[in-house]
Amino acid sequence: MDTSDQKFNLLQMKEYFESQIPNIRVLSDMTLSESDFRSLGARLKSAFSFTDKKDGIQDIMLCYLVYWVYALIYWKEETGIHDELTDYCAKLPQYQLRHHFEMLLDIFADYNIDDFGYRANSIEELCSMLIARHAGIPNDEKYQVFELIDDYRNQNVSVDSMVEDIYEHLPYKSRYIFSLLDASSRQDMIWEVRTIMAEVCSGAYSRDMLLVKYPRTSVSLIDYCYYWQEGRSLLNQAR
């Protein structure tokens, strides 16, 4: 997506996201560059700032949801997760934030986006969990996470101990994303990645078979697991 054209507005972005949703499992499987993400945030801030009483915001809430998913993916450790839009939203009245959360949850239902059966004590907590799950493990941290998990594949330790130690040593973005999940969801995600890694390494399943076996798992995660395994095999051959 090229957002360099000034005529490329939020409704066009919405149409672009709508065209991708039927072909993805999680929102982080979309094709959205960092520059497109920054452009999206600037347009959303402008829309929220100049829309009286927030009328019409519902029309661009899909863009808003995509923005929050990619905010977890593209933030930098040295600058933090905050930008103009996150700072703007932090200053909104509580009732207005709650209305945003309600509209975000409506988007999951409206577009049949997977909510993974999650439940939470508050609407804010539920939104955070869903956004974190759809962000998953950022691509630039996947190999580091695979290496962490691989260290435990052949160790005789309890699942709880493995998950706790892996969580403590995750790279910074993945750790923050996992911190937004409850303990059970965090364990489920780490264990699923561990299982997929084992199945890729064993060669027992093809990529297509794994995509069928794990219908809720990011296509990107499965593909990166294959890339990681291929890299390991080449390294072993070179030794």
C-alpha cells in the first residue's frame, strides 16, 4: 500500500483493510509497512481531533483497530510506544475511551475477526488482550523467540517453569505484547509455538498441513518457523 498520495484517505485505507481481512487469520498478517502505519496514525489523530462529538468515527474504526495492532509491532525501545495518537488518546475523558473500546469490540463482530474466545474483567482489558493476540510476535523478533523456545524443547522442565522463564527473557516488544495477555493465554501461545517448532523440525507435516492444523495461528509465524529451521539446517551443514 502506497500512502504517499495525499488523496489516500482513511476511507480508502479502510477499503484496503477490508479487502485483506477475508484472506488473513490475524491482523498482523496484513501487508502494512512502517511508513504506512505512521501515515495511518497521523490521519486518525486528525480525524479524532476534528470530528465533533465523534460522529462518524464508527466508519473508520477498522483503521483504528489496525493502528493499535501495528503500534505494538512497530514501536522502538529507545523511544517507547507513545506517538501523537497514543498521547492524544491518553488525554481523552474516560467515557470517551470506553466508547472507543466498545466500538473496537464491535469491529471484531462486524468483520468476523477472531476473538479467540477471550473473556476479561473489563472492556479495556479485553481489547488489550485481543489487540495483543492479533499483534503476536513481531517479525523482527521471531527468530529470537524461536531460539529461546528451542532451548527448552529437550529439557525436562514443567510447562509453568518453561513459560515463566521464556516470558522473562523475551525481546522487548514481544514481552510487552505478552504482558497484555493473561497467564493462561500467554502459556497457550508459547506452548503452541513450541509445538509448531517441533513439528516443523520433525518434518512430519507440510506447510499446508500445519496451516490446516492451526487455523487460528498467524501464517507469518508458521512461515518464519520454516525459515528458521532452514537456516539452522544450512548452519549445521556448514559445520
